[in-house]
Amino acid sequence: MFKLNHDELIKSERVILGDWVNDDLNYLESALQELEALTGTKVIQKGRVIAFRSTDTSKLFSAFKAAAYLGRYNDMKNTDRFSNKMVKSHHSYEPIRGESVSFLYVGVGKPNYDHLVTYSVGRNTRIAAGQRANLPYGIEVPVETKDKEGYVSRNWQRILDVINVCGKGDQTPEVKEQLQSARSELPVGYIMPPFIFEFSEEALAKNVFRQRLWEQGAQGATIEIVNDMWECCLELDKDKWENLMDYHGSHTVMWEKAMRTLRDKRYTINELKKLANDKGFSSNENTSLYELIQNTVGKKVPTMWDKMK
């Protein structure tokens, strides 16, 4: 039976949740337990992300669609065809375009929500409580902040102001106006009530994971949240997602950079060997060309995700 791990929500030590959210979290846990019992769906929590629904967990539908796409009508139960044939051949992703994973985010800040909501293509569902219509759950200290205590002391009162106004019971028009004013002054990093995004598997592999984990540039708490999504997917189907990473992961960004360098510099094999030797990589006639390229023009620059791991 699913149990919401509260420690996972605050393990970064930058997340501070108000005690007024405890009842909501208990209700949420009970509802997820009911969903799990009534539907047989496995609910998975990784950090602050909960995967509560994944389509085609047996891969039989994507196997059927892949077989139809390739005209293999005599073998339509081959669940490896998409990963081992179509992905490796860079064929269409149609067989999984209709398959999706639903994620519930608990204890996640508004900036992270903003970074994910930009993926309108491939995002099938967005369910979020209105920014000005619901209580903040707490505050998340930005990764870059060096003075954590100072940040909290400056901003926590702004969170409490909204909570205090909301706790006045029946609201007169004056109180409603005061409430709207208080909400508009919430710090940028306030923690939203739980929200839901559902992404197609294709969008996750080609866009969300690639841009937020495997390429340079992404940073901060967004990497943590998207990594939690990635860990959920690995638990759902390790073989599928590791295979997809093999064709969209950070090393593919490195390959593209290497190919551009080879095109622009027009290196010969001998020049690559000399470049390798200059960089301390010993090469001879038996050296793999792949290794030679990787250790010269394809040297990987670690992303924030790599450093986090």
C-alpha cells in the first residue's frame, strides 16, 4: 500500500512546509491508496514527484502499434520492437506518442512549475490550483542562496500573512481584498499546492529529460524535480527508459558537438591522433575510431545532472 514519505519532500533541506498542510497530505495519501486499490495501478514516489498513472505498462499496445507501423502482422506481440528496432533506427515515435505518464508534484515551488508548464507540446494534462486562489504550502530556498536563514526570515512572514488572512473564517469584502493583496506579495519561490502534469513518453524522452537533465544549462531545483520524474520512469520500465536515454542522453549532445567540430576543422586521422597525444590519450593503429573521437573533439562537459549524481 502506498505511503507518502514526508521525509522525501524535505530531504533537500531547502524546502520548508507549513504545519497547516498536514491534513491535506494525509487526505492525499488516502486518495492515492484508494486509487491504487481500486485500479491496480502502482503508485511510485521519488522525492517530491509521484507517478500515479502510466499507460501501457505491459507494452502490448505499443508493440501492436509498432508492428502495424512496420507491417509485421504475423508478430504483433513483440514488446522489444519499438526500443530495439525503431528507436535504434531513428524511426517514428508514433507507437508511444499516445502513451503517457502522469506525475503528481508535492512540495514543489512555483519556479519549477513554470519551467515544466512551458512544455505544451506533448503535455496532455495540466491540473494546478490557481496561484491566487489557494494557500501556499511553504517556501523553497533557491539553490543559489548562500544565506538560507536570512532568506527564510525575509520571506516566511509573507507566507504567514496569507495563511493568517485565510484563517479568519467568513470573509467580508474587505478581508477578501486583503487576501488578494497578500497573495500578490508571495515570494517567487513559494511552494504551490500539489499539481499534476501528464506527459507523453515521446515528449519526456525528446524534450523534458533531454533539455532539463542531459543538456547543459538547466540548473537549480528544476534538475532535482525532473530527476525525480526520471527515477519514477526507471522504476516503471527500466529497460525502455535506459534505451531511450541511450539515444537522447547527454552523450548524444556530445556526439553532435564532435560532428560539428569535425566538419568545421576538417581534421585528418593523423591530426586527431596528434590531438589525442597532446591531450594525454595514447593512440595507435588498433585504437577504436570512436574512442579517438571521444577523447579529442568529443570530450564530454559534465552537466549539472552529472555533478548531482
